[in-house]
Amino acid sequence: MTWQPDAECMEREELEQLQLERLEATILRAYRHVPFYRRRLDEAGFDPDEFRSLEDLRRLPFTTKADLRQNHPYGLFAVPLRDVVRVHASSGTTGMSTAVGYTRNDLKTWSNLMARVLVAGGVGKEDVVQVAFDYGLFTGAFGFHHGAERVGASVIPVSGATPRRQVQILQDYRTTALVTTPSHALTIADALLEAQVPRGALALKWGLFGAEPWSESMRREIEEKLGLTATDNYGLSEVMGPGVAGECLERKGLHVAEDHFLLEVVDPETLEPVEPGRTGELVITTLTREALPLLRYRTRDLTSIDPARCACGRTLARMSRVRGRSDDLILVKGARVFPSEIEAVLFEIEGTEPHYQILLERRTGGDEVTVLVEVSESIFFDDMRRQSELREKIERRLSSELGVTVAVKLVEKKTLERSNGKARRVVDLRGGAP
Amino acid sequence: MLRVRNLGVGYGPLTVLRRVSLHVREGEVVTLIGPNGAGKTTLLRTVAGLAPARAGEVLFRGQDLGRAGPERTVALGCSLVPEGRQVFAAMPVRENLLLGGTVQYRRGRGQEVREDLERVHRLFPVLRERERQLAGTLSGGEQQMLAIGRALMARPRLLMLDEPSMGLAPLVVKEILAVVERINAEGTTVLLVEQNARSALRVAHRGYVLETGRIALEGSAEELLANRDVQRAYLGSEAPDPTGAGRAG
């Protein structure tokens, strides 16, 4: 099913025309109404009147989280505050939360883009949608809430209840669609096992998980444990919230709402565009946002883009699942390591739990990487020999996969830190630049 | 159906359109709103082949209209109802309409002209009643109907209307816009330039705001009606704020 077939299945040529028109209007509005952008574009010698193609976008300066921070809270808004009907904030994954404003039209667009994601993920009018994100400044819960209402589904705004309570509601309300982060979904799945609720007692069909990077193996595990079809979705509060992209049931990449967002992929170090299809940092320009238009916003998220037409009929390009953050890029002993690569290895090894943490320390002999891995109870309390066998196996696999020597430490289930459903993957104790 | 990319138009040292891009899909009513002097009329005249472009391209059903000229543009199916009607005042109504059918004769479809005349009479019964009257004796509203009828005689796929409501009484405006909706429902795509933004957005699917030779905003009619800048600048008043929030700031 497709929520807005006209937009989601538009011919490429038509889409590019629309993008060009909207981009021109966005640049003009940002230039006219946001002093920051007027200054930036003037400094860069960029005349909005000379803008003529999507390629010209590359001559625009980037916008960064630091720019948002310096203009916090309302400095980058392109409309007067009286036209703003909602304010959210980014979740502050990287330690800085900044204000995001919405006009009435922005909220309406958001609802429709969320409806696209939900419908693409299988959800329809007859579904009962349990939103297990925290309702608050963070955009996740409200975005899905609006979208599910727009679709006409029944929304249960459970918010951040205990896993036990989530399980209770899954059962009692015959929830058919669960919305949360993938790691939180696993926590709920664990609570399900603990409460000894058989999977058959649930009515779950669909899972829409996002807001943090996850892997194919993690998807399989969640699907197995909760008995649902899981799709990935993507967004970030700075440009709107969730709804920027979402998987269809083909599950071969996330369809990007290209009629509302223009995406580029650049090398995080050189900031030059990467070759088509290659992984790099995602840069987003908003095309329709009224309250907070952003030009070339550096998301820090690593992904690649596939423009090929999808079997589902949508013509919108697909981004790969987020492969980590460019900030998470660990430079250690001259190698470039992404946490997602470690995750992929762990999932292939039996006995490990999908929770891990990467610890970086500086020793006299150089940097050291230790990966803390949660293991199932049976293994943790098992004899030393089996434990060390497993540990050595993981060390070998990781070291060969990453090209860096890695130490592994096995820890008991549920000992690694989890905050607001988001897992903390990297702890860097090296202090300062390497 | 119509695709305009980076269109630049000027007269001598004067730049009227800077870099305008817009499109009209088959079956749509698209409106172009904006203040006086923004370049709306120039845009329509350029598409119609009446003003030369300095830069950019105009594609109509895949064909470049850039150097086509007015006659070929009409022959390709793109007709303009100019601002201020411009009917032939000294000619009877019927002859005015038949002139609009010239292109049909050239297409070798002269026999269809009678049908077309019938259609125009159905849309505007008053033109049948005044068939023998000189166009100059018609009221402003009737002349506007005649101008639209004359354009329809060429069987356009895209009908461009420049300020059809100008100088007309509110009731007549309503009547004319209702006919525009009907023409669209019968299969003609419409590009409508209007001062009266509210009325235009009521009949349009989508719209563009043109300001000083640039597109400042694109969106569905619904979105533009809800946009506060549009409300302030073109709708005369702000819509009531349902939250009851004050007007401070």
C-alpha cells in the first residue's frame, strides 16, 4: 500500500523539477528571513538569483549542529514565533539538544510523511498502534502519533512505561503494531519471555523501529521473538523528526521523502560528494519546511543512496540503513572502525546478546579497543573453559574483520548502560585527539 | 504538461523574471499569485510566445516553446486569455468566437468548429443570446466570457488566464471562476494568474507565489491558504487563530 501514490511514485524527471522549484523557494526564503543564512550566503558569495540547478547546491555552505546550537533557541526560524504552533527538540544523542519549530503546515506535512512510513511498513486503518517512545520534547512519539491518526489507526500513547507494562498493554489492547527503537523492542521481547507470555498470546503484526542504527541480524532476532514484520525508519529532529525515510515491505532500503528533503552523501573528512552508491555522511536540505528551513545540514549519519526503482512501485530513492554516525567513526591504530561492523560480527556468533559497548583506552603502548559483550546467562555461569573459548572466538573474528587487535570482555546480561531506549555504543576514555 | 526551468525575461536594462521554474501537470488548475509588477503577466506572455526569453526553457508537452512564437504555441494547444479581455469591439460576438477557431480550420478540423461553438454557448449562454451584438457593447463580465470562449475555440490543452476577475463585480467573478472549474473538469488544464488570491486558491489545486521575478513559495492550494505569509500579504487578513494566541511580537 502507498499513502500518497502521486508523490511516492512520481517520475524521476517530474520529481527533479519539483525539487528544483522547492529548493529555489527555500533558498530564497532562508536568505530573506534568516539573518544567519543571509550572512552565510553573502560570505560564500552565493547569489540566490544565480541558482539554477540542483548541482549548484554544492556551492552552498553546510549547516552544522554547532550552528543550531549558537542560534538556539529561535535564531534560525524563518517565521515569527506567532506562526509557530509547536516546538520540539532534538534528542541530544550527541550531547546538544536544540529547538525545532513547526508551523501548522509543517505539522500537516509531518503527519503525511509519517503516514507514508506507517503505510509502507504495513500499518492500516484497522491496526492498533502502540507508541512506546517517550512523549516529550523528543520527536519520535509525536511523529508516529500524528501519522497513525492520519492513517486512521487506533493509537495507544503508552510512552515510556516499564517493559512489563508494555507487555501487559501489548496483550490487553491486542496491539498489532509496535513503534519504538530496536533496542527497546528487544528489551520488551525479553520482558515477554520473563513474564512467560507465549508469542501466540499477542496480536502483533508490524514493528516500526528507528532512531538508532541496527542490523539485519538484530531485525531477525526481534521478528523471531515478537512475531512481527519489522521495518526500519529514519529521521532526525533537526529537519523534522521521523518520517524522512522508511522501509517498504520489500525491505531493501528506506524510501526517502525526496519531494520534501534533498539528500546528498559526502565524505565526512573531505566533505566532497562520494561516488553514487558509496557510503558517506548524509547531508539534508529541507524543501518544504516553513518554520526551520535548513540548507545542507550535516546529519553525521552514515548511509548510501540507491536511486533504482523499487519492486514496490515507489520511485523515491532508497537510503541504506544507517551504518552509524560519522562521530562514531573510531580512528584507532590508523584504522577506521564503525561500531555497526562490530555489531554485525556479534550477531553471527551464538551465545552473545545484541548488546555491546566499545571501550577505547589509551595505554603506553598505544590505543586499546575493548568490546564488552553481553552473553546469555547459561554461558556467563558456565565453566571458565567454554567462556574463554567464546571470548577468543569473538576476538579472532573481530580482529580479522576490523584489521585491528580487539580485546573482548564478556559481561552478564543487562549490565550495559541503556538510556531512554537508546544504547550507548562507544565509550572513549582516551581524552583529546588521538 | 508545462515545464518552465530557470526562465529569465527582461526588457532592455530591466529584469522582470530572474530565474523562474514552475510546472503544470495534466488536469491541474495551477494559480500564480503575487503583487503587481512581480512578473506574472510577463510569465504568461513568454509561455504564449509573445515575449522573448533571455534564459531558461519552456517545455510544453515535451516540445520547446522557446522560439515557437504565438501562432505555433496556439497550434500546439496552449492558449492565453490576455489581461483586459482584448476582444474585437467592432465585430459581432459570433465572429469573435469564430476567429478563435481559425487554428481548428488549419488543423483540418473545420467541421468541429460548430461543435466547439455549441460548447462555448453551453458554458456561457449569454454569448448565444448576444450572438449578433458587437463585442464592444457587452458588459465587462460578458467580454471576459467572450475572451475565454474565444480561447476555447482553439481547443487548447492548456488554457492560461491573465487576471480574469479584473474590474469585475464579485458575483461575476464567482461566475467566471465557476466556469474555469468546469472547463478544467471537462479536461482542460489551467494556469491562472490572479490578483484575487483567495478566489484563485479556491479553484486551484496548486499555486506559486511570484515576488519580484522569483518564485517565493510553491505548495498545494490548501497549504498556501494556511501559510501565514500568504495570509498577511495576499489574503488581506490573517485567518482567525484557533489557539486564541495573541498577536504580540
